[in-house]
Amino acid sequence: MAKETQTASQETIQTEAARVREAADAIAAKIESKPEIGLILGSGLGVLADSLQNPVTMNYGDIPHFPVSTVEGHAGELAVGDVSGRRVVVMKGRFHLYEGYDVTRVALPIRVMKALGVRTLIVTNAAGGINAAFAPGDLMVIRDHLNMMFRNPLIGPNDPEVGVRFPDMSEAYSKRLRAIAHEAAAELGMKLQEGVYVGLLGPSYETPAEIRMLRTLGGDAVGMSTVPEVIAARHAGIEVLGISCISNMAAGMLDQPLSHEEVMETTERVKAEFLKLVELLIGRV
């Protein structure tokens, strides 16, 4: 039985490695040079991909084993190009557990980025503000996260060629990159918050009682993404910077209902500021 279990584990590792390799090979075949920086652009934040120089764009559906993004504000495209003199690979939209995808499939693009040569990941999202000092339109550097999804992309057999069985998460979000972000924001005259991101499954927004609980636990912003991607990135040895756009105040913070339309309106309003910050960051990380 132990031998059968070991064989099944090896087959699982080989299957996942083959998926990653096939996806990475398909992308590499269409680009001239490998990217060193990866970006995941959340709801309404895909504007950065439109500013790429010498872009090569692929639909997720054309990349082997990639899921397809189904959420409004997520274009469902991967682009490789140049920003601030650096070669980057950009995901215009991501995959969420609430769409029905397994956590391993949500993490697959991160492993593909690693296979392409990515060493640094900038992950962005639209999030609800829990911290009363925040306001819609604020940008928040993620200092740490709370995994309230209770899902982990590392569950199952571990491939030692990707990362260790028990990766350290004491610095999931790089101190070095956070310092660079604050310096860049100061140069641009921008206000940049910092705090703890809480990842929940969704897709329903949180109740006011849940928001009070999350604030008690130390959360500053809440969303439905990012956490599985960051865990997979750190497992693979990729340095991570996270930025949340506070698109609305969370349930119970203001006397108004929540909607995805409000999220899109806020990200549209701050996209120019967001673009300036990320372009400056890419040149420095």
C-alpha cells in the first residue's frame, strides 16, 4: 500500500510538472526573450497591460491547461512585453476559487511564470476597506495576509524541484519591495496605505458581523483572491509585492449596499495613479 501511495504521488507530481512545462513552452514559443517580472492585475486594473511596449498577447484559452477567467473586469489575457526597460509577463485578470476552480489550477499560472524565468511577482487586487482610516480609492501595500479561504495550493504531493515541503511564510510579502513601493509613492506625491489583506472564498460579500470579526483578527482589507497565488509564489522562491486598491468600504462601514459596479467605478478613477506607481516600481524592483 505504501508503495502504491508513493507511486500515485510521483504520478501526480509528474502530471502537474508536465502541465506547467506545456503551458510555459507554448508561451515561450511566441516570445523572443523571457520575462523576469510577473504581474497579476485584479478587477479593473488591467490598464497596465495596455501600456506594454512590444507586446505579445495570448488569450488564456489558447494556453494549454490555463483556466478561463469569467469575471467582469478580468480580460482573460496574458501579455508579455516591456515596461520601464524590464521584460514582464502580465495576467489581465486572474482565476478565483469561487469560479469553481481547484486551488491547484488557480496557482498554475504562478508556476508557469517561474518556469518562464520570473523572479519577482507584483500581485494586485480590488479589496474592501476594513480599516476605518481607509477610503475608497486608496492604494494599500500588503504587509501580510490572513488565509480565511482555508485552502492551500501546496496540499498534496510536494515537488522538491519547485520548493520545500514546508515553506516559510514569515515574510510572504517582501520587506525590501514594500520599502521600494513607499519610496516610489513618496516621489510621486501619492498616499500609500499599508496593512493586512484577508482572503475569503466569496463570491458573496461579507456580512457586517463578519467584517467586525475580521477587524478584530487584524485585517485591514478583504478580498477573494491573491492568497493562493502568493503561497504558490513563495513556495517557488519568487519575491512578492502585493498592492490592494481599496475599491469600497466593507459591509457595515457605510450605510449603503455593496456592488461590483462600485468596484469597477473606483478602479477606473484611480487607474492613472495606479499605472504611474507600478511603472515606477517595475523599473526598480
